Amino acid sequence: MKRREFLSMTGMIAAAGVASPMLSSCCEDSKGNVNLKNITRKYETDVLVVGGGPAGVCAAVAAAREGVNVMVVETAGFLGGMATRSLVGPFMTCFDADGEQMIIKGLFEEVVDRMVAKGGAIHPKDVRATTPYSAWITAGHDHCTPFEPECMKVVLDEMVEEAGVKVLFHTNFVEPIINDGRITGVVIANKAGMQIVNAKVVIDCTGDGDVAYRSGVPCHFGNDKGKPQPSTAFFHINNVDYKKLEADVEKHLHEFRKVDGVSYRALHWWVAEAEKNGEWDIARKSVNIYKCVKPDEWCVNCSRIQNVDATDPESMTKGEIEGRKQIQQLMNFFHKYVPGCENATLMASGSHLGIRESRHIEGDYILTAEDLLSAKMFEDSVFVTASAVDVHGSGGGMKTQYTPLTAGKWYGIPYRSLLPKGVEGLLVAGRCLSATSDAAGAIRVMPPAMAMGQAAGAAASLAVKNSVTPRGVDVPELLDVLRRQKVFLGE
Ligand SMILES: Cc1cc2nc3c(=O)[nH]c(=O)nc-3n(C[C@H](O)[C@H](O)[C@H](O)COP(=O)(O)OP(=O)(O)OC[C@H]3O[C@@H](n4cnc5c(N)ncnc54)[C@H](O)[C@@H]3O)c2cc1C
């Protein structure tokens, strides 16, 4: 059976209602034909969210709170994606470009408030730029949110449980089931074998656009040369004499600068020393080290691994190994050079390499950096943000294009950018939305990813309730749902 036929055949099997547990088997013979012998289980849901990262959790909760059945399938054993799996943090700013007003609200704000109540986050109103919580960075780093990944895992579990979302961990999306140009479900795989989830609407929150890509949606990888932003293996350290560390950096604050696109920020004076001694070969000139909720715990965003293709396991394997090598080099650097870090302990590294960029799907609207930087609003803006364009590795390994918004207080993200071309019944939310590489470089950060998820979830619930496809959702009605769900729409 050829792949296309396989997809429609799996649809037929699902329709026939194969539910009894049996030995599952799906293999490809030497001619590339696929044999799907058995499916061990079949699930039915209104909305299926693939990927339980920042976007996926918000999509699931937003939809479930509107009264539809929701299921999430997630590869890891917990929710949160990069925030928990890769230890990425803090949340970048959720305030307007002047740092005056919190503009990403809704479920993002609820997650933050719940973590603050548990002592697992510091509210962004209390976190300012040019402080240890923002790695002493000024532009774009006002009102970040430091949080503890372990606290986030618990809060997200609570939120999906309260909303009645069915979550299936340790489960991978395999293939879409497409009937007459509409996605009607997906094949998933886990320790129990291959299963089917039939859904009225599917939301792709995999970060890499896995569902969209396999459904035939046009996608492009990385920038216009096909290159992704570099990857980073995040890690946390503790046992730091933070007073000594902070005093050392603050003594050098006046030396922070950008030269020919390369940032010289915290600890660049020690990096120069280590370079001279042949003990530094990472493609960065300084260390982004963010103070966490506990004063002696720090989140390190510094390793730099070029040309990792997150959609290719061979490339990911090399990237993970290189990331761990760079973490060892960085730990040696902290111990030998950095005041206050002589006895620093490596608490944990991310269990998944931090991926800034992979596929971008093509949707009904392709968002551009010009849209963002001109503070454009759209009739179908489903949330607003002021995230700066932040493209690492652009124009050379060490260079970063960082362009904050100056033309206004915020810009809008149109619903059409969540609607992939070429297939019905599918929404996409998170870093792989329909945007150019530069625009995605701005809205890939977690607060907008969560707002995007919420918008997609609310839209999916309306599509189910009104028996339309996501493309047929009435935009004013969607905006009303989002307002009721406490999303700020810039009004
Ligand atoms: C190095 C780096 C630094 C960053 N710095 C910051 C920062 O300081 N602040 C900030 O706010 N943001 C930052 N970001 C951006 C941010 O972390 C991500 O862009 C954001 O997490 C995207 O959210 P998402 O939900 O789209 O994707 P992800 O967080 O990647 O979540 C996707 C989820 O889908 C699951 N999944 C993927 N494929 C499948 C599949 N086939 N089947 C089942 N499940 C699947 C994954 O396990 C994961 O849980 C950074 C990112 C990186 C990589």
C-alpha cells in the first residue's frame, strides 16, 4: 500500500471502529509500501492537540474551558515543552514596548499567577531590565518572568486536569489521517503500539509543524538560505556565591556593548581571558546568565550549536552530544574564572536541546518582520505582543539581529497565520506559525506562543460547536471568546 493510500486506509479502519487490543504492526517493504496490520486502540475527541508545550497546553485548556472534549498527545512525560524539557527561561517580556502595561494576559497570566502563588515564579511587574534576573540585558528584557520548571510542570498538570483535558504522555504523533482534503484524526505510537485518534479539529503544537508538514502543508525550513537559528543546550547551576558574582558583573556594566552585531555582555571580560588561554571555543563572546527564583540558582543560555535540523534525528543526536560538551566547557569556565562560581554545581541540563527554529508553515497570511516593526494591527488580531525581532546567528555565527519595537506599543498576530494552507480541520500554534524567519524570531518566545495556543484552542472550540472548519470560524465571535478568556486585544 502506498503512503497516500495508507493514510486514507487508516481513515477507513477508524471509521470501521477497530477498538479491540491486538498486536500492532506497521512496516514499509523494500518498495516503499506501507503495511498497517492492526491498531491497538481508537480514541474519539472533539479537539486533538499534538504537543503539550507552552502553545499546546494553552490551546488545550482554552478549548476545554469552552465545553468541548480535548485530548493532548505529548512525547515527554510532562507538559511545558522547551520551558520544562529544555530548561529554557525566563519567560521573555509580556509587557508593552514602553514597559508600562502587561499585554499578554489570559492563560499566560494565569500560569504566572499560579506559579507565583506557589513560590515558583517572580511576577514580571517586579522584574526589571539591567538586573540579574534579565542577565543584566537592557533592550527587550524589561519585565521577564523567572520561574521554576518543576513548578511549571505541576501547575500545567493542575490546569489541564481541572479543565477536563485527556492527556497521553510518552506518545508520538506518527501520521495524519486525511479524508477529502480534511484532517480527521492522526495515528499515534507509544509503548502500547499504534493507535488512532479521531478528532473534529487537530491543533499542531509540535513546534516543528510535524502534523502540518505530513499533511502536505507547504513549509519552509529556517531562513531564506534554509539555515535555522543556532540551538542551545540550556542548564541550571546552583551553589553560587551570588553576591560575589553580581558584584563582579555590576563592576563591568559600563563595558556592555555590541560590536559589528556581536554582543559583549555579562562575563565577556572572563571569556576573553579564557579564549587567550585556549579554554573557550564557543561561538559567543559573553554568557547570558539569568538569576532564577532562588537567589543562588542561575539559568545559563550560552552554548551555541550551529546547523541543527530538529526534524532529523541524526542531526539532533550530534547536537545533543555537542551541547553536553559545551556545558562541560562552560562548567570548567565558571569554576576557573568566574568569582562566586568556584564551587558551582551543575544542577540539571535540558533533556532536549533548545531549538529556536525549524519549519515555518505557510498559512493564509505570512507574517513579516515589517508587519511587527511597524506596529501593525489586523482585523483578525487574536492577541498583541511587543516581542523584539531576535535572530541569533544571522549574518555570521556570532552575530545577533536584535530589533526592538519602536513604532508603537505593540503589534497584532492575525488568526490567518494559524490557518495552514492546503488542508482543512487543522490549526497550527507556537513557533512554527505562518511567518517569515525574522518575524518568527520575534514571536517564537513563550508568552506569545502561549497566547497563540489560547487563540487556536478558542477557535477550535468554536469550529466544533458551530460545525465549521477552523477556516470557517466567525472572527468577531472568536474575538469575543478571547475577550471573555481575559486576552488583551489592544483595545
Ligand atoms: C535556546 C533558546 C532560548 C530561548 N530563550 C527564551 C527565553 O529566554 N524566553 C522565552 O520566553 N522563550 C525563549 N525561547 C523560545 C521558546 O522556548 C520556544 O520557542 C517556545 O517554547 C515555543 O513553544 P511551542 O509550544 O511552540 O514549542 P515547544 O516548546 O517546542 O513545545 C512543543 C511540544 O511538542 C512536543 N512534540 C513535538 N513533536 C511531537 C510529536 N511528533 N508528537 C508528540 N509530541 C511532540 C514536544 O515534546 C514539546 O513538548 C528560547 C528557545 C530556545 C531554543
